[in-house]
Amino acid sequence: MKNTGEISINKPLFYPWLVVALLCVVGCLNYLDRMMITTMRGSILEAIPMSDTQFGLLTSVFLWVYGLLSPLAGFLADRFSRSKVIIGSLFVWSLVTWLTSRATSFEELLLTRALMGVSEACYIPAALALIMDYHRDKTRSLATGIHMGGIMVGQSLGFIGGWLAENHSWTFAFTIFGVIGIGYSLLLAFTLKDVDKTVDHATGSSRSRIGFGDAVRNLFGGKDYILAIIYWGLISIVGWMVVGWLPTYYQEHFDLSQSMAGVYATGYFHTASLAGVLLGGFLADRWSRRNPRGRMLVPLYGLLVAAPAIYLASGTSILSVAIVCFMLYALTRTFTDANMMPILCLITDGRYRATAYGILNLFSCIVGGLGIYAGGVLRDANVNLNKMFEVAAAILLACVAVMYFIRPDPKKASSELN
């Protein structure tokens, strides 16, 4: 270990996996803090009256702010210390989580959600880029999948928000998890380190000399990166629509309590998502050793299962069938989550990995936020949630077509086959 607070990529041997483990906890807190609000809708509306459109806007504003700042956040992670960006992001969003519990009006709640979008924007691009720094071709998808698994755990625990809201108050969970996040950020200050940032081991070039304009021009100069943006944007519409409105769908369509709807919409659903990112990462790492497009084909085939699953779930009146179908959708749709950053490594310049993912987040969050907000508007217009899920199935099939045309850089692909 160097006295500069950085670690050589070659030692200690266990540290690359320790990085993944440390970031799994951060990813869990990241999504738990942002998703709790969707499972305590009734408690929040009782304390702070608002329309369904306004409630949908709480998540949409978070996504729009989060997305708009993601390219800059990604560039900061490419230009400076990835670990410091991660630690700072965790500390600030945890402080904002704590402040959320002090909100007493819709306007104050909306402001805290916007501030959370600012602080959380810096995390994902930096975290995934740091994992790519430590993990090479043969373990990239699995390492990414394990980290995304931490995120799924956070999503699956989202029902805790609804449970705590019913048994205490809607502010209680935000107070508790805000304090936990602040404490963990202090722990990471002593344990999370960068690889040597002076030289990027994937390109041999200095990261300190890159510019944001150069990164944007380089990335958008390639057809495959533009296709990746379209793909990620479309799949995000579906992902955020389902996550944002599935608790409400279960509660209203099957006459469930807020707590039970939250369990089915987060506990069951995101447990399947956890299995999906691990399975998708494992399969892609194995397949990519024989086929240069292995990391693209695993998500593609996953969506061919996810699309009919969500369509069947939207039309059934049997609770058990809906649960199984939404779990199958969650299992196979998340093959994409385990492989999106490894795919970017195959189609973009290694100097701009975090920036590439940040720009991806920009587009996905804008359209995802529009999807959730449109859901609220349609509900206020008495449009059934079943119809929205049917449209989601069609969008997933469009994603299959887009992914089919993405091709890896021949030189990068050949390194995976060796």
C-alpha cells in the first residue's frame, strides 16, 4: 500500500473484492434512502396532503436532478479521486436523508428530494469506474453484478420505510438511515482507496489530463455509444415506472395493506433482482470468453423473457401469478444492470468510463422521471396501471432490437477472448 492513499492494482490480492464488498453497502444505502418514499405513500399523504401527480413529482424531480448532474459527476470521478467522490457523495446524501425527516410541507419535501439527486449523482459512475479499475476482463460482469446486488438489497429493504411509517411515523426511517450513512462514510474514509490514478492501467494515459469537452466528443463520435444511450434510456423508463408504481398497483389491484404491498413490491421483487444481477454477471463473464458479444447477448436474451412476464403480470387477477411474473421480470431484466458498465468498457475509451456512465444516467433519469410523472398524470386521469405495464412490455421488446445492433470494439473484444 502506498503512502499516498492509493493502492497498486496488483496488491494486495484480496483488495479488489474488498472494494466490491465495501461499495455493496454504499449501494444498499443509496437505493434504500431513495426508494423508501415509494412504500410510505399513504403515511406521507396523511401528514402532507398532495395529489398523485405531486407524489410522482417527488421521485421525478430526484431523477431529473440526479440525471442532469450525472455527466459532470462522472467526469469528476475520471478526473480526480474516485474514492473521495464516493465518500463525499455518501456523506452529503445521508445528511440530506436526515434533513428529509424535518420536512413539513410538499415544497420542503420536494427540495430535499432535489438535494438528494445532487448528492447521489456522484456515486454510481464513480463506484462502477472504481470497480472496473480493480477488476479486469474475466471478472468484470460478476464484480459489477455483486455491487448491483447491494443495490438490489437496498431496494428489497424499501418496505422497511412503509413498515416504520405505519408503526412510528414517516419521518422515523429517514432519521435512522441518515445517521447510519453518515457513520459509514467516516468508516470508508479509512478503508476505501483508489488504484494509482496517475496512470490509467487500461489505456496507459494520464487521467489528470482529460477534459470534459474531449470526453463528450470522443464518446458521441461512436455509433455504439449512442445506441447504448437509447437502450439504457428505454429500459430505464420501464424500470422506474415499475419501481415507482408497483407498490400502489399491488395495494389497489389486490386490496392489500400498505405494508404487504410494500413487501411484495420490494422484498419479493428485489430479491429476484438480486439473483438476476448475480446470474447475469456470472453468465456474461463465462460467455464473453467464447463470444466477443457475450456481454451484449446475456441482457438481450434476458429481455426476451422479461417482456412477456411483465405483460402477463399486468393482466392477471390472481395475486400469486402477478408476484411470480413480476419476479421473473425482475430476474431477467437485471441481466442488463450487471453488464452495462462492462459493455461500456467494450465500446468506449477507457479514460472516460465514469463520464460515459454519467451521460448514460443523464438520459435514463430524464426519461425515467418522465415515465413516473406521466404515470401520476395518467392516474389522475383515471387510467389503469395495467395499461402502463402493457406499454412497458412493448418498450422492452424495442430494447432488444437496439441491443442487437451494438458491437464491441474489435481490440477490446479480442482481449476478453485471450
